[in-house]
Amino acid sequence: MSYNLKIYRQTSDLPKNWNAVIGNHNIMLSKEYLDVLETSGPQNMECFFMGFFKDEVLVGGALFQYLHFIQHKTFQKNEVWCNVRNFFARQFSKDVMILGNNMLTGQNGFYFDGSQITLERVMPLLEMAVRKMQQEIRKTDLIICKDYQSNFVSFFGGKDHEKYFRFSVQPNMMLKIREHWRSFDDYVNDFSKKYRDRTKSAKKKLSGVVKKELNGAEIKKYQHQIHILYQNVAENAPFNTFFLTEHHFEKMKECLQENFRIFGYFSEGKLIGFYTLILNSKDIDTYFLGYDKEIQKQRQLYLNMLLDMVEFGIQHHFSRIIFGRTALEIKSTIGAEPYEIFGLIKHHNVIVNPFMKNIFSSISPKTEWIQRKPFKK
């Protein structure tokens, strides 16, 4: 049985049945979402798509991203130590290839039709795809395969992956929506008194602020303000590998329609914050957000956004909310729990690669945090 792999540089070249086989099972691999990456992805990112064929029948697809760091400041804090880390990061990884999606947390890099191929066959094919990209597109300093679930560890013990260093940075925070939560009140009533009082206090601080969902025309109208609010958060992060373009959210709405939602918070008619969601079958993936930093402190905007995301999930009968790997502690206060994910990394330099464990730990940020338990025992 033979397998053929094909690289696509444009979504217009994808097979006509791409969504039927791949995209309909994960919206992050749908033609519509890949269109967004192609037309409004970060400036330091290039995307390529891989089709996997068994006897000329499409059985799977994957996303590859090339990231360039020559002009990009990965570490954002304006401190001498960050400048040093930026220098070494650029020398160490000027060009990176990722199997997966660096803009999202979770296993969104590939999908295969389980009725046509087993996972045991998938893993060697993905490594074959990695080699094909390095040979036919270009060789990079680093190769990263990101965000595998813990049950995938056993698939990476063979010869194909012996040169990779397996790493884990931060867990993916997820909230599974319980069946008896028919309303937001049901959810809050499951909190201990401390966290119920905290929720009520946060809601009171939002008094006078108007929250509304934005349609396509409104996203375009507020595009500049949205981008400023996004930058307030993104540029304050200690570690960032890309920045969104100003028209990214407009393009997301245009391509994903009702599967992309954006909610704005207004005070006296001024946009002071927003958050975005991607609806992916029974899951909600929280996407990017932004806020006025000063107002956020007064109004507890971020906590209110998290609570509003949960309310949306309950009202629309989703199974879980995927909150990602940032702000772990505050996300645990609203009930999200950590799920370990791991990645693989390899440097092309055979002298450098054996020291990946030491190098990675020195330039990769690690956050110490306390997991909160808001629910009654």
C-alpha cells in the first residue's frame, strides 16, 4: 500500500474534498480557517498545507508554519535580560518550522480519517512530511511538533523521533461543562462561598458597562480600537512569537461566519475591551482578547470575560471550553483544569542538538502557579 504526500502553498489548490475529509472534523484545519492564515496571518509567519493520499484517496491533512525571528522581539519586557534573551533566541532560532498551529493551544496540526488509517501509520507519515518540507520548501534551524496529548507519548519512542527533545511548557486549561449546568446560576451555585462572593463582586464592578456581540460591519468599524486593545495585552506578555495584523478579526468573521464570535465591552460609548471565540463542533476555543489596562483593574474586565465565556458555553450547550496555556491561575479560579500537553523539538545543527534540553530550559519561560479549586467538594 503506497502513500503520497503533496504540499500546497495556497488554499485555492487544496483538493475539493478537503473539508469533507479533514476540515469538517476540526474547524482549525478547514479551508475557511486556512484562508484566514493565508490572507491575514502574522507578518513573520508563512503557512503550508500537506495532503496525505492512500492510493490517490485523500486520507489526511496537516498544517505547517514557518516563523522568522530576525526582526521579531520574542521577549517583550524592556529589560536588559530580555534583550540578551532576544539576541540568543535569534541566533539559536532565526527560522523555525512548526508542525501545528502556533496561534492556538491544542492538537490542531493534523487530522486523519480513522477509518482509512491507524495512528501507528500516521506518526511515520508525519515525520515523512517533516522531511519533505525541509527538503522541498527550506531547511530551518529548528523543527517543532507541537501540542500532543499525553496519550501520544508512546508513538514517539521509535528511531524516527530519537533525535527530538520532548518538552512541556504550560498545560492547556480546559473547563468541561457539567450536564446539570442549565444556566449560569447553576454553575455559580456549584462554587464554594468564597468564589460565589468573588463572582458577585466582579459582576458588580462591571456595572454601567455595556457588552454586545459585534457583527462583521461593527468589527470593521472598531477595527483600529480592537487592534490597540489587543496590542495592550500582547505587548505586555513576557513571551510572544508573533503579532496579529490589524484586519485579522475582520477576516476571521468573513471566513468563519457564525463559528467566530467577538464580544465588545463599552463604557460611555467607548470600546474598552473585547474577547473572541471559535466554535469548533462541541468545543469552544477561546481566541485573542484585549482591554484597556487601567480600566481592566478597576472593572475586573479579564475575570468578567472569563465568566462570560463560561456563560456563553452553558447557554449554547457546548461540552467544553479550551482556555489555552496563559494566565493559568486565574483560569483555575473559574473552574478550568490543567491538561498536560507536550511537543517535540530538534535543532538542525548536530553539535547543538544534543544540548537541546539545556538550551530550551534557559530560553523558554516557565510560570509557577497555584491551581485554585473553586467548586464545592
